[in-house]
Amino acid sequence: MKYNRILLKLSGESLMGEQGFGIDPQRLETYAKEIADNVKNGVQTAIVIGGGNIFRGLAGTGQGFDRVQGDYMGMLATTINSLALQDALTKQDLHVKLLSGLPIERVAEAMSRRKALEYFDEGYTLIIAGGTGNPFFTTDTTSALRALEVEADVFLKGTRVDGVYDSDPEKNPDAKRFETISFEEVISRELKVMDLTAFTMCKENDLPVVVFDMDTPGNLSKVLKGENCGTVVGK
């Protein structure tokens, strides 16, 4: 494997599958099986999952919710998804620890770097819910933070798009995908890889980012093997 320890960011929206809302059990099982296959091949894995299939804080603000309240609602949405994923991974015979940036002790332990690293040493797969525990931070920023805390080799951003393009591939059929691209070029081209805070954290700490299509079975394994699957953002 090219990467031995990863932070995998999953899109909450992708959990909807074809339903258009909530959690599609079939999509959840597909994700769990693919993650489990790679964990069983020795890849230490920490996972952060968004909550957009349930509630997105910024969208809530546009609907009249207070921003801070909306962000806390979004953190709880990530916790619901994380509990579902924990259950699905456990059914794949993985030992899973659920940690949270938002105190919610009945279902998750408080996130700490020390605990996370100890659990990796003990053979656990980690799911980190509850965002950073503070409003005004996205799950992209949470993922970058957690990747650095757990000393991940790479930040894998699993989306519904198979990489970074020079324009929106859903609007421009002639959009071109980058196999690799530097942090500087992403900035100069004003490409939307992730929010600026998350992107800056990765750039300043030399943490490579791989953007790939998680919804295509087998892609996670290809990325971990270093195959051309998605876009690598780095120096």
C-alpha cells in the first residue's frame, strides 16, 4: 500500500444513495465493506463523515437558523451518521472506536490525540464525530485537523466527483481532470477543492490531499495502492 495511515473524509450527502434523504442502508454497507477490506490489509483508518444528508449548518443559516445553533445541529447530524457507520463497520468484524469533538459521553468518547494514537496501536479503526466541537468550522476543516492530530499519511476526500477539474464537470462536459496539482496552482486557479481553512492547514503542514469518487466500488483500494484514481493535491 502507498499509504499506511489515512484520514478518510466521507460526504454525508453520499450516504443518501438514491433515496435523496437520510441514510441508504445499501450505500452504508458498500462503504463499510470497502473500508473493512483495506483495514484488514493493514491500513490504519480514521474517518470523518459529514452530516449534509440530515442537516447542514450553512444551509440552515440560509433558511433562517442562527449560525451557531445551525452548526451545532450539523455536528449532531455527523454524530448520527457516525453511529450508523460504526454499526456497519462492526458488522464487518472491525473493532471500532467512536470519538467526538462535541461532548456526548453516552455514545462517544471525547476526542484526544493521545487516545486516538493509542487506539491505533491497539488495532482499532476510528470514527471521529461532532466536528471540532465549535461552530464556524466545516467537516473539511475538522478532517484536516484530525488528519494532522493522528499523524495520517494522507487526507483522502471521498466525494461524488472523481477528482479536481479545471471547471465544474457537472456544468462543463469538456472540463479536464488533474491527476496531480500543487497547492499553489489550486489557489491561483481558484479551484474549489475544500474550504480555505482546511486547505491552508494541509498546505502549511505538507499534508497531501487525494480527491476521489468514493461512490464507485473499488476506488478506495485503488487510491491506497497509488493507482491513478482521483487527483493528488500536494507540493
